Amino acid sequence: MTDNKSYGTVLIRAKIILDYLMEQHSGQTLKEISEGLSSTKSTTLKILNTMCELNLAWRDENDKRYYLGSELIGYGQKALSEFDIRSIAIPFLTELRDITGETVHLGIEAGNTVVFLDKLESPRSVNLKSKIGGKLNLYSSAMGKAFMAEMSPEKLQAYFETADLQPLTTHTIVDQSVLQTQIEQVKQDGYSIDDRENEEEVFCVGCILKKHDQVFGAFSVSTPEYRIDEATKLKTIELALAYKAKIEQRL
């Protein structure tokens, strides 16, 4: 019989300390760490000493505070180079497609465009122009606006200075001030909307996928406008946010 229990409580506690240090805006003292994790100072100190020996953490002898160690940089770079957002997201997005009955896209931002990594077709008849490897404008798409909401003010301004904001449909928003207002709303709501702005009669809800301030991609749910009423719209948003949380928990 296979034993599925975790092995090594010290390793688990070290991971908890790493998570705690990563969430803080500055280094932490032994007292702050032990109190923050409801752990005894003696146990916390023993684990921290070992972590420091391994360069997983380091202690500033001047202020007696602990910080994440340089050894983690290499691990992080290696993990990012081998990371595949598609392998993690697609099982969840397939569920989302099945529940909504609508087309779900997964994309990344590249060169100020959205590039489709995958497209999960609706089981119901719908004619969308999108294809894997295809591209979307940031300003006219739900995923694009989700990416724009993650840009720094400087990067966003640089985008607007170079982007050719042309109407793709009668509903495309090309007014920079209106788009900036929408992007601020995306930051508050956690989701973005493309209301027939990229394709006539296609409504989309988009969400970013990120963890620890690292953006890995975005996804959208696309629905023909004739199948959308207010109740369906709210349910689609609710489901998109729920699956955003599920995917980000696995990142």
C-alpha cells in the first residue's frame, strides 16, 4: 500500500518560513518570524540557521533581520525556464469550457499583442476567427485589457504612444482616456470585458493568471452576443474568477 503522507516536517516548516519571508516587504527578525508563524523561537531559529547554511536565507548582522537567500535565484530562473502555463491551466480551462458551454482561450502577451496558446472550442455552434498561434490587439480584447491592467504606468503610457488604436468593430474603444478608465476598473474587479470590441456580436470575459507578481498568461471565455443576458454575464464572470483562483493556486 502506498503511503501518500508528506515526509519531513522540518522541510515543510522551512517552506512555510520561505513563504512568509516572500510575502513581507522587508527583512524580518527572529521574533517577527516566530510570532508571525505561531512557532517557538527555538525551533524557528534552528530551521533558519540551517537555511542560512544552505543560502536559502541570510541574516543581516547589523539589523538582525532575515532575508531570502541567493540560492533561490537559480532555482527560480530554472523553474521559470521550464514552466509551461498550458500544462497547468488547460485541465481547469477544459472544465470551465464544459461548464459554460462556451469557447475558452489561453494566451500570453508578446510584443504588445495577445498570442493564443490554446483554444477550447464550444460544443455549441459558434464561428470565432481565433486560432492557436493567432494574435489579438491588447486594447480591443478581454485578455489584452487584463494584460494592460498589469502594466506599470510608464509601460502603459509607452503602449498608448506607439499603439495604432483602430476600430475593428462599431463597438471598439479607441479613446485612450476611456481605455485607461476601463483598465483601472479591471484592477479593481479582477476581470476584463470585451463587449463586441474585437469581433461583432462576440462578448468575452478575461482574467490574468499571476502569482507573486509574476504574470504567466491570461484566459477568456467567449460567448456569442445573442446567448448573453445579464444573468448569464454575471454567472460567466463568477465562474471565470473562480477558475482564475483555482489555476493560480496551482501555480
